[in-house]
Amino acid sequence: MQDVFIGRQPIFDRRIQVYAYELLYRDGYVGYARINDVDQASCDVLANVLLEIGLENIVGPHKAFCNFSQGFLLQKPDLSFAAQQLVVEILETVQPTAEVLTAIDRFRAAGHLIALDDFVYDAGLQPLVDRADIIKLEVLNVDFDLLRQRIDQLRGLKPKLIFLAEKVETNEVFQACRDLGFDYFQGYFFSKPKIVTGKKLPPSRLALLQLVAELQRPDVVLERVEQIIQSDVNLSVKLLRQINSSYYSLIHPVSSIRQAIVRFGLDHIRTWTCVLLLGSVSEKPLELMGMALIRGRMCALLAQQSQPQGVQTCFTVGLFSLLDSILDAPMEQILSSLPLSQEIKTALLEHGGPCGAILDQVKTYEASALMQQNGAVGENPALRTAYWEAVKWADHIRAGLC
């Protein structure tokens, strides 16, 4: 797997306790950002943080400040599942166009705090101030009388603004900023950015992460699922190709994402999404992927008999039970970066709950199968039937991933 890198610099409160971390683009073990495309850099940071390494692994319970360029803002990524931790930091180059303001309003409505980076006020930026919770002011080599005037001006425009001092490099500057009423502080006086690394967990597209997260919501919205799939050409093509395969023997082909969702239901889309997540790991043996598919399908079939309300959950548990082998990373680390329910995580890590018990049953059956020729195992007809039905299904799915 490919290494990914994130710069992480702490942000402290007035008591010098960590309040948050700013997460910065890095492309290696370097102390600065080598950025060719600012929009892509914003996207890469979010993808690496949320999908590859995991927000909790980088910032723990603290908030995460991430830079949003104008182009990335206008993509309107749905990051609502991380809204309580993720602070949307608007770069100083962003202009308050109608489209930008609409995008910011969407993030605010989802629950994100809005910060303005390296902010210098002029009247044309008032709409940004109106939407901001935090304003970051650079204090390196700045006249403090002028700085006080800027703070007073901004507080007059919006009294509840929170101020963050950037580039604090000495204790004297820290004390002066605290006296001026700054709430948070960031700079080399406290800590230089540290490089956090991780292994890139495929697929790397943010759209697939969004789709997994949306499908895990108890109040999943069909229109939102459709929108996410349509936002990525590869997702759309793969779904329509699988739906129209000979396996389903459709009289009339499905020609739209909406039609596919309505025709086959969200449970099928959940299954397809989980399979696609694993299907992108091309460097692993196909047999390992096949084992994961068989486990998922067998768990689902057994759940139909004993746990009918948890069929989809049991499928996900079985399918993801080989993630550590497929991705060459500890299961706990992988699960921390995926927006899965606690029920699924408990089943995978501890074999706890009904789905965990079913997974344990499937793995026990597998172990006995390895000791007998051709996998003709077991005295339990239900287990034997579920196993061979799962094998047939897995063969079809693997063919559809090509």
C-alpha cells in the first residue's frame, strides 16, 4: 500500500491545553507543503484524514482544522458525519461569491464551525465574517496597536467572534496575544508541524467514503445516495454494469442510478458498496477476495434464519472480517477510519453480539472445511447449503468486478 502523509500542528487554548490540530498537506517527510494544485491539496488532505488514516487516529477527541480552497468548497463534499470535529478553514484566497456563500451555509447547517484563515478585513469580505465562528490572525512581525484595532473592528461587526493567533513564535508574543483577548494560539513557540503517516486504504475516492457513511445512517435518504453515486463516473458505471449483468435476467435494462436503487433497494446498494470497497485492492490474491465474499454471503444467509433484522449487518461483518489480511494493517486501525456502526466493529473485533456469533460459526465451519477435500464438510445441512450458495454468489460478484 502507498504511504500517505499529513502535517499536524496543535492549537492551544489560553491555559496551553490542546484545543485542536490543524491538518496540513504534505507529500513526504518534509516540513513544508509542495502544492501544485490547491484544490487537489484540500481534497487529498480530507481523503487521507477521513479515509486513509482516520480522524480519530490523528486528532483523538479534539477538533481538526482543514484548509478549504474555493474550488474544493464549490465541490460541496458532504462531510456531515465528521461535523462535530471538522472545522472548515476558509483560505484567504476565497472570494465571497454567491456560490461560495451557499456552500459555506451548507457546512454551517451540517454543524461545522467556520474559520477564516490569515484574515485581513475589507468591506467586501463582510459576508464571510457574518458566517464565521473563528478568525485566524497572523501575529508574526505585526504591530500590536494595529492588531488591537483589527480585533476591535471585527468584534464590533460580530461580537461573538473567536480569535486565533497564528505564527506565535515567542513567549512574549503569546502573553501579548492573550492580553489582547485571543482565545486560541498556534505557532512554533508551542510546536512545529509534525508529520503523521499511514497506509493508504483503497479506494481513495472521497465519494465512496461518503456513500458508505450515508448508507450506514438509520435515516438514509435515497436522493442523497443517488447524488453521491452520480458524482463519480466510476461508481455509476460499475453499478449499472453489475445491475444489468446476466445474473439478474432483466427483461428491460436499467439505465439510471435512480432506477437501479428503486428496482433493487438500498440493501443491495449497501452490499454492492461494501464489495466495491474490497474489489479495488488489486494487488491481493483473488482467492482472498473470494473468501471475504463467501463469508459475507454465508453470514447473511445464516442471519435470515436466526437474525432476520440483521441480515445486512451480518453480511458486512462477514465481508470485512478479512480486512486486516487484505489491507495489511491491524483491524482496529482499519475500522477507526471507516464510518461503520459500533455493532459491526464489536462483531469484528470481539465476535460480540448476534452477528459476531454468526461470524464465529462461519469461521469454525471454514476451519473444518480446510481439513476435508473439496470443502465437502459438515454434518449440518443448513451450514452446507449456505456455504455452497455463498460460493456460487461470490463467483458471480467477482466476475462483475472485472
